[in-house]
Amino acid sequence: STASPCPTEEAMLSAAELAAVYGKDASERPHSIKATKALNADELAEVYGRMVIGASPEAANRSGGGGSSAARTDNKRTLASSGPKSKGQGLKLGAPNLSKDALVSVVQRRQERFDALLAKQNAALAGLPQEPIQVTMPDGKVLSKTAWVDSPLSIAESISKQFAGKMVVAKVKYSRRLQGLGTVVAADEMDEDADAHDEASGFELWDMARPLEGDCELKLVPFDDPEGQETFWHSSSHVLGGALEQMYGAQLTHGPPTSGGFFYDSYMGSQVVLSDDFGKVEAKAKELSKAKHPFVRLVLSKEDALELFADNPFKVHTIQTKVPDGSLTTAYKCGPLVDLCRGPHLPHTGRVEAFAVVKNSSAYFLGQANCDSLQRVYGISFPDSKLLKKWKQFQEEAQKRDHRRIGTEQELFFFHELSPGSCFFLPHGTRMYNALVQFIRAHYWGSGAKTDRIYHEVITPNMYNMNLWVTSGHAAKYKENMFVFDIEKQEFGLKPMNCPGHCLMFRHKARSYRELPLRFADFGVLHRNELSGALTGLTRVRRFQQDDAHIYCSVGQIRSEVIGVLELIRSVYKIFGMTFSLCLSTRPETKIGDDGLWDRAEKLMEEALNDFGEPWKLNPGDGAFYGPKIDVRVYDALERPHQCATVQLDFNLPNRFDLSYTGQGAEAKESLTDSSSDAERALAANNKLRPVMIHRAVLGSVERMIAILTEHYAGKWPLWLSPRQLVIVPVTKEQLAYAEELRAFFHGAGFHVDVDESLNKLPKMILNAQKAQYNYILVVGRTEVEAKAVNVRLRTGVELGIQHRDEFLAHIQAEKAAYGVGFEVQGAPAAEAPAKK
């Protein structure tokens, strides 16, 4: 899709400016970048992306307080901490009495100390040789610049001031880096597992105002880019932190960006941020933004950091646990706030033109219940007030569709404190649950043709001895997320996933190449020990089921099996009326297995994606340690992204469970390479090979999918999925007998049908049926009784008129069998949602 034409030349970036951002072939971008003043509701989603428009305050967070997720290795000078992740162990660090009056002296001392350290840093930087450097732009143009003087911001300003004002952060890849102040350790509570995510390609995020340090490739990132949003919201969290510190005397802990905004955790003693206070916090934040405080980066030693943050025990704990002795770390200053942070940040706080506090909650320091209780305040921000207005309108529509509200109104499900995170599905909700499972089962069944990709449904135990999870490796990495207990002096656990059990099933008999590919499907109940504070309706639960499947195949079958899974995903989400995007994540640094196998597997995955015919992107270095994966992100009626389906190759579990199959002819010996392991050679000696395992889900969690579909359809279910398909409305008491006859008639044909026996006035009965979201309202009076017919109305109010009951039954049977495809859509994408193009 493409954006609507810009009305004026000033409303869009020039060709030269586009090339500076995206290279010469800016046409590869899915849209033009427009000035925010030119955006309308339709263009908002197109220009600023689904990620912004679909963001909600409840969106999943990254733990920790940094903004950059760049891998910092090789030529990079900021390293993830080599120390352990912070452990709470009952830490109580917060001072009992806090006040903003006491903060005045703290801020003054901290500012003085920061400025003194900054003066030393600037003197050191001034002494560095200002050598000529070569900066390569995305369009291939090479600029001659000076190290330690020229910055991405100054380069952007040389293109145009307007252009520079739209760039949020830079990405830099050094080919020659000059000696600077030294290697820096990131000292924050950022999720270190994310550090490997950003750039197998060698780029790192860089402050726009930070001078360049050598020959490099340079990319400039606007707000509409996900990394631009991450930086923008990270800087906004510092603005929020500054407001909380000034208003409450709060001791700040960490303030990361999230996928839909940001939050800041702080210790406030007995103080609580109430919803009535949101306006005051916003006013203070806007005051800090309007001041246009520059974000100033300071490199400092561990000792200097401990002294700088001596008044904040939470920062002291982070420094002590994350920064090795003798190492350097970084802090940033913006106005009165000085914060321990890896960056990068906006040039100044004035870029944050629109700011809102959206909610608050409690949290624990380090996420552990035996540590200090914190106040978590969530925010959202944009570079233009019109975007904030559109975001608020979107949130109002999303609130109307909240699955928890609709689930209560339609009597679908509920939760109870006696079983937190485990849903009670009421009769109508169970109808939907079963319909979804049967929907997937129908795809497993196929037509019976030999060419069908038929899945064999299996049933596996809910509880296993922990030795199983030791073998699979989950005991070492996942045990804290499991429900574990002792039985007869042995440790057992409820299964959080099905894959180890399926490996036992594969291994319980000798296997041959003739059986491959072997596809096991399992709807077994899973349990994961989620923290009580993380439980959120059906989207985050402790007890759930998945449309889980594992495919055991040869390396040569990977391509066709992956295509088969992708075709299944496309088929399912087409019926839901949802679009999707694909991303291939390749080998991480922590990979297992030899490079030759990875090379072949990644090539086959790429071929499968190309043959599948849908657009896809490459995400280097973000695969699982056990194999490459295809991440499938689906988009609902509000264009919100959801991670549901997945396709993952696994070389690890077949090795851990010693899985093998008999090869065809000399296939096993011919598959050996110089990098083959001793175990593989031993197998080949007996004409055995390791299968490849493909983890595959289409819906993912059935519970979570019900939540997504509830909000996607806004509770207006398509006929095949609807818990209330038909309601018969007798005009008078005389038609009750015929109404009951019709109930039996349609029930016998497999439909959920009710009779309104209230005998209220006809308009009221019809209105009640429309509110209850019955797909078809069948009014019966004297004429219908005589003709064995029904007078058909839709819940939208459309009248279809009188139809013989056999004729109407044939229609709804065809509609149900086709899952509504080719029939009038009964689900309702939001009228106020950003329109698809």
C-alpha cells in the first residue's frame, strides 16, 4: 500500500533528504515520510506504522532501563555488562521518608559533580587528534568530516534544518575507529538477552549530537522507524523520571521504552501516584520538554558513578552489580535530571512535543516480590500533538473492544482469585473454544490424499519427572517458570510446553526415512508460572492450550514443510480477515551446530519464503540458539500487531534426546562433512541420521487467540465461531410451539439456537437479540407458521425477508462450512480504526 499524495512540497521530504535516510532507492519504502501537520487519520497508520497506532499502555515491556538494543561487540565501545543479572534476595533499599524538599540539595550536589566530570571529559576529548574521516551515507555518497567534531546531527543539518529536526537517532558502523575514552559497560537493568538483537550487521545506535569517532557508514533514523520510536520513548521516560523526581522526591530505578510507549519505576516511600495526579505530572513533564534541555552524555568510572549516585541506593546497587571494577559506564543529563543510562537519546527534550501519562501500577525492584515496592508510571509521547490526539481516539476504540469487557457482557468467561491466571470458560465461551480447536483439527485432517500434509493428533502427559526437563535443557533455563512439586521424594513438574514429550514419542520406536515427515499435533493443557502481577485477562495466563505441533523431517524436507506451514498460516488468517508479516531470524552468536548445517537450513528457509510469495524481511542474528526461525506477526482490525504463529527449526532437541532414523541407501554416510560431530559419525556408521525438528504453531495459545479475536471482531462473531448463532422470536404466544419446533430443527443441524420466550413487544425482543450479537434473528408469526418459514433479520438491522426454513438452513450450512468466506462479513472492523489501504 502507498500513502496518499502529499498536498504540498513542504509537507514531504525532498528526494535528497529521502536518499540521505534510505539511500538512492527510496521507492523501496512503503510510504513517503510526511510532516505530521499533513497527516490525516488514514495516513497516520501508513506513515507512523502499525506499531505506533496499535500501541496500548498494556503492551509488552522490555525489562530494564536502556534504549539501545545494539549488539556491542567487535568495533563497538559499549558492552553489555559481563556481570550477573541483578538479584534482589530481599533487598530493602528505599528510604522510609522521602520529600521533594530534601531533593533540592541532592540535585544541586549531583549537578555540580556531573558538571565537574563533564569538564574533565571535554578536556580529554579536546586533546584527541581531530583526524579527517570518511562518512558513507546510505546513497553511497562519501562525506569528508572530522573525528570528534562532526556529528550525525551536524551532517543532517547540512542537508536541511527541517530534515534534521525529523531525525531521532543515528546508526553507525565503523570500519576504522579511533582511540577514544575507552570501552564502556552498559550499567542499567536492560534485558541483556536483547543486546544480541540489534545488529549482526555491525551497526550501533548513536546519539545524533554525539561526535563521530572514525570512518563509518551512517544511517539517520526518523520517528516512524521502530528504532526511532524506541529512542524517542526512551528519552521521554527520562522526561517522566525528571517530573516524578521533582514532584515526589522519588528515587528513580529504571525507565525503559516499551513496544507502545514507556514507563518509569521509582521508589516513593508511602506516596502513591493517583489518577488525579496524572495532569500535574503531565504539566511538569511538558515544562521540562519546553525547556529544550540537551541530553548530555558522560563517560565515567565505576568509582565516579558510585559517588555521583550516592544518594540513590537503587542506582548504587545497579552500578555495584553491573559494572566490573576498573570499568567505565555512562550517565546522561537533561536539565535537573541525571540518570545512569546507556542511551542513545534525542538531541534535546524539546523534541517531545506531545506527552501523556496513561496509567500507573505497582511493581517490585528487580521484579522480585521480596524487594522494595515501587510506583510504575506509564506514558506515551509523540513529536506532534495531532499524533497524540489520534492515539487517544484509537485507545478509546480499543477500550470498547477490550476482551475482558466483552467476555463479561457476553458471558463467555471469568477468572477467580482461587485459581489466578486460569480461565473459567462458561458455556458460551466453551462453544467458541471448541469451534476454534475444531477449526484447526479440520486443517489437520485434510482430504486424505497422499499429497496432503496430514497431522497426527496425539495426547501426552501433563506431568513429568524433572529428569525430562534436565534432558531437554529446560530445567536449567526455564525451571523458575514451571510449577514444580515433590512426589514420593522425586521432583515433578507440570509441562510448560509439548516438545520434550513429543521427542519421547518419536524415540519410543525405531524410525525410518519412510515415516518422514512425521507431524505430531497436540492440544494438551500447559502451565507456566507467570508472576501474578503479569497476569492480564486471556493474554497472559498460567493455564492454557496451544495448537502445538512438531514436525520431524530430514534436512532435505525443510523447505517443503516450511512452505506447508506458511500456507496453513495464510489460510487460517485469511478466514479471520487478518493480515500478517514475516521475518526470518538467522543464527545468533550463541548458536549450536556446525556452520554448514546452519548455512543449508537458512538457505532452505529463504527459498521457502521466496516460493511462498509473501513479502518478508531478514533479521540477522535473532534466531534461536537451536535454529533459524520465521516470526509471523498478525494484524487485527485495528492494525495492532500480535505475535501468534511461529515456525522454528531445532537442531538441539534431536541431539539432546538422541533421536535418529534409518536413512535411505548410503544417505547417512553421504551427509557427513568435515565438521560433523562424533555422534553423527557414529550414527552414520549404522546408516542412521538425526531428524530436524520444526516447532510450529498457527493460533499459538487458544486463550490468547480468543482475546485477540474478541477485540478483532468487537464481539460481533462470524457465524461459524459465534456462541449465539440463531434466536427465534415468536410474535405471540401462539407461535411458541412452532418456535420450539424450529429450535429442534436447527439444533439437529448443529447450530446454537435459542428461543426468546419473554413475549415482550416485538421491537424490544429484536433489539435485545441485536445487543446479544445473534447472527440471525428469526421472527415467526402466523404467516411463517403456515409456510414452514422464518422471517430473517441480521443483527445489523438488515431484513432479509421470509425464507422457507429448508432454504435458510441450506444457506447457513454453506456459510458455516465456508467459514464465512464468500458470504457477507458479519464481523465488524472498527469504524474509527485507521482505514486499510
